[in-house]
Amino acid sequence: MTGDHRTDATAATDGGHGLLRGKIALITGASSGIGAAAARVFAREGATVVLTARREERLRDLAAELREQGAEAAHVAADVTRREETSRAVAFTVERYGRLDVAFNNAGYGEGRTPLHLMDDDVYDRIMDINVRGVWNFLRDEIAVMLDGGTKGAIVNTSSVGGLLATPVAAPYVASKHAVIGLTKAAAAEYAASGIRVNAVAPGTTRSEVVEDWFAKNPGMEEALHAATPQPRTAAPEEIAEAAAWLLSDRASFVTGATMPVDGGFTMV
Ligand SMILES: NC(=O)c1ccc[n+]([C@@H]2O[C@H](COP(=O)([O-])OP(=O)(O)OC[C@H]3O[C@@H](n4cnc5c(N)ncnc54)[C@H](OP(=O)(O)O)[C@@H]3O)[C@@H](O)[C@H]2O)c1
């Protein structure tokens, strides 16, 4: 657990709109892709960011980059499947910054591309453990500290277009991302009256490193996805991060229990 403590968060907010000014934000899956983009977007929008994932080196480098730009950033390594580690990450945030205002539960994992009846139990267990238990683990401690601190907090969980519809040869991933929406709605219903909002984003195909690798190994896949998407392209990680930033901001003050597709229209057709 490291990260310098600085109070001057002006430089990194250049170009932002102060959407998250003064907010203490925890971001899971911050070592790459959408989570790393969220760290940059949230910092630019004025948040103090705590970055978590397993690859500590990447977190350390990203936190240092943000601090160089004048933001306040720290990191804490945690595996989302281990409750003691997720609890430690939330506790670290509160110990260091006094409270938790907003959380982006974004860590996730997919593998398989195998017909359902041939899929290994191991694959199912791994995906459910990271995508569902991972959100479950963080959600409980985040809500607990928001209630304790009297914070009118906001939480965004990362689902997927696979949480809204089914695509073939991805049954555990589809089930896990539907479950993330279920957890989002259940938590939103339970804590709305306490002032805590809980929403989800449902990204379409987004050009993170894993997806770029997948495209490289599967020629024609990218073009096929473009053809199936009204806006005929894939998303940049920043486009998902921007939606999460808005949902976490006070501008979305009457939005809870919602799942926002960020998919170029993929799920509307
Ligand atoms: N890219 C897409 O097309 C797409 C589409 C729909 C939804 N999504 C969802 O968007 C989220 C981010 O994905 P991405 O595209 O940005 O992929 P990514 O670059 O692979 O990022 C996944 C992040 O999750 C973290 N993570 C995975 N397993 C973890 C574990 N056990 N404990 C802690 N952290 C863990 C990884 O960090 P470490 O490896 O360092 O732990 C990494 O930071 C995921 O929930 C994914 O399902 C992505």
C-alpha cells in the first residue's frame, strides 16, 4: 500500500468540468482498460482516486502519473475474490482520506468461447467468482462505510451488453453480467432512502488490451462486430469511463437502479 498524500488537485483537472470535484473515489480493475481510463477521467474531473487491482506495479505507475499531473492518487493491491483483501482496500481508502464518496466496481474477467454443454466447471467458477463475488465483496464494505460516514454515496458496477442480452458461447460470462445488474438493482432498492445511489454501465465491445489481443487472434471479428453495431465501431475505454463519471456525479442525483448501455446502439436493435 503506497501513494503520496497531496492536496493540490488542480493540474489534473485541466480540461475537466469538475464533475467529481472533492469526491473520494475507489476504482477496481484500475490496472488496465476501462478502469485505468476511469482513473484518468475521474482525476481530471477533480476526484481523489484510490486504484485497486492485483497488478501492483501498474497501479503504482498510474498513481504516480496522476500525481505528476497534480491529482491526489493512491493505490492498494487486492484480489476481488478475497474478502479480506477487498475489505482492506475499502478500509485503506477511509483511513487515508477519511471517507468514501463514490466507487466504480469495474474489475471483471471473461474466457471460454465454448458451447455451454462443453464448458468446464473451472471456467464457470472463475468467472462467477471474479465478476459476481468480486462486486458482492466490494459492494458490502462500500455501502457499510458510506452508511457509517453518513455519506450520500454513489456506486457504479460494470456489467456488459452481455448482462442485457445473450451472445453464444459465453454462458458463464452472460450469467455473471446479468447477476451484476441484479445486484445493482437490489442494492439500489435497499439503500435509495439512505441516499446511496447504485447504477451499472453496460459496455459494448471496448478496445482494452484483452480485446485488442482477441481481435489480433481472430481476424474478421472486429469487422463483424462493427457490422452489428449501429455506430459501426468499438468503444474506447474512456467512453465507458465518461458514462461512469456522470452516473457517479451529483448531476445524476435522481438516477438509481439503472443500467446504462454504452454500446453504440448494439442492444437497441
Ligand atoms: N472490453 C470490453 O469489450 C468489455 C465489454 C463489456 C464489459 N466489459 C467489462 O469491463 C470491465 C473492465 O474490462 P476491460 O475491458 O477494461 O478489461 P481488462 O483490461 O482486462 O481489465 C480488467 C481489470 O479487472 C482486474 N481484475 C481481473 N480479475 C481480478 C481479480 N481477481 N481481482 C482484482 N482485479 C481483477 C484486472 O486487474 P489485475 O489483472 O491487475 O488484477 C484489470 O484491471 C470488466 O468487468 C469487463 O467484464 C468489458
